[in-house]
Amino acid sequence: MQIDIITCLPSLIESPFSHSILKRAQDKDLVKVHIHDLRDYATKKHRQVDDYAYGGGAGMVLMIEPIARCIEHLKSHRQYDEVIYMSPDGTLLNQNLANGLSLLKNMIILCGHYKGIDERVREHFVTREISIGNYVLSGGELAAAVLADTVIRLLPGVLSDETSALSDSFQDDLIAPPVYTRPADFQGFKVPDVLLSGHEANIDTWRHEQSLLRTQQRRPELLE
Ligand code: ADE
């Protein structure tokens, strides 16, 4: 899989890809992540990528020209399954959507900023809009990092034990069961006996029951 992220603030999004699981996934060549500085595709002086909104109003709007140039440049090298625009107006991201996106080969993720992007980009270049929640961020960068993280960790080989992505919360519309590590007794706070029993079937049953219970208590709408 290749993920190309277009942003006018590259430094804002570099860090999540430089550590831990996302870095190892790239080191193992399981995914390529390229971050593109929109200002490198500016067509005006001073690497300008935004301008005032027609009709007035506060806030700058990202211009179509640099975005179109960048997307066309990328498309001249490979085909993309999706051009995703991160936006609070988009489809709400959930595990099901992430699972589907993890099957794609190449995707572009476009980060908005300021007041938004010229509507013509959305009409003519963007194939899908995704929101990470019903709240507004200052820009699409953090949202793009969230999306890329949730997709990359699903790629085969990224997690050392492949089943661990399958046992994530939400994979079966259930919340994950509680987990514990040593010590078995911390000042009287004890780990449930069943987890110390070594009896795999009982442990599986207990975990499933805990998942159901937690989902009922915390996220009952997932069971509907
Ligand atoms: N950009 C600003 N807010 C956002 C959100 N909630 N989801 C995705 N992109 C965004």
C-alpha cells in the first residue's frame, strides 16, 4: 500500500509515522507513506497556497491550482483507488470503514486548513470525504494521521501477532476485554483468577463475557 498525504503543514504530520508500529511497517516495506508539502506545488509567488474567499467572510481558502498540480503529479506515477479529503463534513470513520480502506493499494489523503478548500477540488478531484468525529479540528493533519494509523495497523504483517488486530475493540462490534500484566497482586488489587489459571478455553469464555458486559455498560448502541 502507498499513502500519499498532501498538506501545507508537513511537520505537523511527520512525527506519527516516525515511531513505533507505523515506522516499523514502513521499515518492513509493508506500506509507503509520502508526505507532500502543498507549497512545493504553488503556482504563485511566495509559495502561496491560500487566498481570500470569494464573496467575503473571514478565513482563507486553499486554492485549487496547487492541489490540482500535486494530485496530477502523483497520478502521473501511479493509479489511486481513492483521493480522500479529511473533513468534518465527511463519512464518520469507524472500524468497518478502516477495514475496507486497508484493502486498497494506493490512496491520497488531502488535508484541509484554514476555512477549507476550494469547492471545485471536492467536486472534481476528491472521491471520498472522511471525518474522524463530530468536532472541528484546526486542520486535517491530525485526522489524516488517525486515518492512516487505523488503516496501516490492519495490513498483514504490521502487527507481530496478526490476530491482535482482529481482537481489537470494534472488530466484532464489541469493546475489548480488560487486560492485566504483572504483578498479579498490587497492594491487594488482584488480577482475576481465571487469567492466572492457564485454562485457555475458560480464559476465552471470560474475555468474551467481559467484552459483552463492557459493551452493554459503555456502548450499548453497538449491540443494536
Ligand atoms: N478537519 C477538521 N476537522 C475534522 C474532523 N473532525 N475530521 C476530519 N477532518 C477534519
